[in-house]
Amino acid sequence: MIELSHVSKRFLNGSRLTENGRESYAVKDVSFRLEKGEIAAFLGPNGAGKTTTKRLITGYLAPDQGEIRVMGMCPRRDGRAVRRRLGYLPEHNPLYDDLTVFETLRFAARVQGLSGPGLKSAIRRMVDLCDLGPHLKRSVAVLSKGFRQRVGLAVAMIHDPDLLILDEPTTGLDPNQIHYIQQVIKNLGGHRTVLLSTHILHQVPDMCSRVLVLCEGSLVFDDRPQALLARGCTVARIGVAQEPDAVLGRLESLGHRATCLTQDPERSGANPFVPFTVEGNWTEETLADLAESLREHGWRVGECVLTPPTIESIFAGLTAGDGTACASSG
Amino acid sequence: MRLVWLIARKEMSHLLNSAVFCLLGLVFVLMPAILLFWNPGPTNLFLSGHTSLQAFFQQLPILLMVFVPALSMRAYAEENRSGNLERLLSFPLSAGHLVLGKFFGCFAILVGCLAATAPFPFLVSQMGDLDWGPVLGGYLGALLLAGSCLAVALFCGAFTKRQPTAFITSVIALAVVMLWRIPALNLHDRFQSVARGLIDIRDLFFYLAVMLFFLFLNQGVVAHKRH
């Protein structure tokens, strides 16, 4: 469905140069392949090259190096044929404020070549799917952000495309609206390929069958969401009745990276334990060993809890520059 | 052609939904009345007793130099600013469809504005013996001049995200091509010749060539946005 092979794209304005004055890349040597029916999350920090990659796939930009095939075609050479089978929701979801919702959908359907009964049924389908019925005659300018997003999604899907590219479709929405858009996207899987970028990471395992993580223009992860979660490390949380600096020094001497969790480490009589997190892939046994080695110093050790990894912590590890989810092993 | 028509209709709808543009259009349509009847100069019909639309057609190039940029400044600037151009270019449209659609949409509105001034020749003809040759020549020349100005203004507007910038650069560009010292390339002088009723096929080709040249450049600018 989509195949990128060693694709690179330089920064357009040439303003971003590396320290040694060489040109740097918005996207560098990116290769991946998405099959029909996959819903892929395209993750990465701001400026990682996600939007550039999506523009390369839509044919809006041309790669400097490498090859892109979309449904077996080149998006530059066979641009119109590719765009007939592609739906795109750009970042910020631009719409014409002086048109009504119905006029917006009708314009998009006509540009996609629909007419007559086909046009009417396409609009009806989108109105039902995105629940736009009560707002059809309203101007786009007066819609809430959530409904604007639904209109943008309907515009992208009105011609029933095989490939849907969504750039941050849930940004700025309230939790109910996020849930609604999430359900719409989930229902699209199986029939068509969806490539979506989002900063709301906890949606990803539930919604997507594939995760691609881009960092500084390079692809640093490409696998199933379960594989991403498996890369995470269980962090230990321990409470020690001791001065924080002494505890941190001891943990460092044992080879662990730790953080004191309280801003005010003044211990009260009620709770003498200062909380710390210790990075590493901990198990019950290794954590018990750590607690024991602290007790050998005559320190009182309180709570010892294992904190499971979150997709946010794994993402932070992957995009921190070292390419790993775990900063150190336990 | 269907895609060009769709873009043209959208462009017309944007202009007709804009209160600012409707007000400008009204001023344009009433301008012949101001130039012919309220003008204190010698071309005032009441003062000169001479029934002709010369005063209107003499001032028309200057009028179009301001009116056409005001009409076209939104066409690309707003699309560039809002990001709608990216969405439009993700549809199965070519840059040519977009450029021609915007041109014909704006041109249809210009034709409408010029047509709305048509009652004035009939009004003037009631006041005396009006020579219809220069009037028809004037309107033909006005259409050609308006089309050429529009092609130049759309080309200038395609570079920017800001409507005031589009307006100012278009006015400057039109001032240059209107007041160009090389007679063969001067839009203004050729118009005055057509407006006197002297229709030369070379003038018609000249205006068509100007339109095609700037539309071609405009298509290049839009296509370059997909780079």
C-alpha cells in the first residue's frame, strides 16, 4: 500500500544547518512499508519530520533521495491517480469559514469526481459516520473545534479512499470528542490503510496495529504497539528514611540512576520516608535485593513498589537520542 | 473543465460573501456616474454638453489598477495563510486547474461589475447623440485590460500569505505595466486605442498574450509549491 525506500528530504529553506555547516535533513533515510488495512501511528517529537514524511507520501513534496510507492504508483509521477485514492487531513485542519458544512462536503465530493446519486450518498454516509446531521446548514466558522475536526475528517474520507493520512486529528479536542474521533478511526481499520500522527500516546495501543517512531528525521522504531510496550522498563519506587543526598550517592555507587520525588525532603514525624524512583528493568527479586543492601547501611526502607512502563516513558526514552527505551538496566 | 468550474464557483462565492468586496464593487459600479456627472472637470457631461463616455474610459485603467488587486488579493494569500492550499493540492487537481479556476472566478466577477455599469451608456444616449462605436470598443478594451490586470495581480498574490502584501505588490506591478515606457508593452496606451473604437487584431492578441503569459507563470508558482 505504502512503501518508502531510503527516503531523504532536506530542509526546504536551507536554514537548518548542522554545527559543521552541512545541510541537515527533515527526513533522513526513512524506509517502511504499510499493508492494506493497517492503522499505523506515526509518532515523534515536534520537528521530527512527521509532517514532511506525510507530505512526501501525498506528493505535496518530492524526496531528494529514495523512492516512494503509494498503491504501486509514484505520488509525483502519477499524482492525480494517487490523490484520487488518498484522503488527507492536514495539521490544523484548514477549512473555508464562509461555507456551510453541507457546502464544504459537496465541494470536496465534487472535486473528487462524485456527482448525482453517488454524491448524495457519499455526503449522507459522511454525515452519519461523523454525526454531522444537526450542523449541516451551519457555517464552518461557528463550529466548535470538535465539529470542525469531524468536518475535516469527513472531507478527507468523502470519496472512500484506500489510504487515509491524518495529521494530529485529535489535537485540542475534549475527552469526549477524542473518544469519538478515536472510534471513527478504529472503525476504518481493515478496509483501508490509515497513517495518523498524534501526541496523545495512550490512544495508540488501543487504536493502532502498528507504531512508527521518528526522531530527528530518522525512523527509530517500527513494530506493533505490544512490541513498543515490551521495550519499556519497570521502574522501582522506594521510600528511605534518610537524607536524600546520602541515598542518591549510595544508589549511584550501586550503579543505579535515581531521582528524589519530593521537592521538600523535610521529613515529618508522620512519614519519615523520602520517595525515590530508580530507573532500570526491575523485578520483585532485584528490588528486594536493593532494599536489603540499603538496610545493611542501617537505613529504614519503607515502600518498595514496581511501576509498570507507560507508553509516554518509552516514547521519551526512544526519542531521547540514545535510541533505547531503558536508560539503564536493573 | 469541470474542476476549473468548481474552483471558479468557489472563488465567486468567496467574493460575493465578502462585505468588503461587495462595498468595493458598488463603488466601482457607481464610478461612471461620479466621473460623468459629478466630475467638476471639462469631461462633465452637463458642463461640456458632449455626449460620450470618454471620461469613464480615460480613468478606467487607473480604476482597474486598484480594483483588480483588491478583488484578487484574497485568492492565494488566504489559501496560503490558512493552509487550504495544501488541502486543495491533496485533491486530484492540477496546478493548472487551480490557476484557471481562480482566474475565471475573479474574471466572472469583473465582467459582472463592468456589466453593471451598462445602464450609464443608455442614460447618456438619452441626453444626446451617442456614438456607440467607441462605447462598444471601450467595453471590449475594458474586458481585455481587466483580464490582463487580473492575470498580473493573481501572479503577484501567489507568492504571499498576507492580503495587504498581495494588494500592494499587485498595484506596484500593475503601475509598472500600465505606465511602461516601451509603447509595444504598455497596457494603458493600447487600451486607449481600443477605447476610441480602433480595434486592431494585434491589440487583442497582445492582451491575450499577456493573460496567457502571467497565467503560465502563476501555474509555475503554484506547481513549485509541490516541490
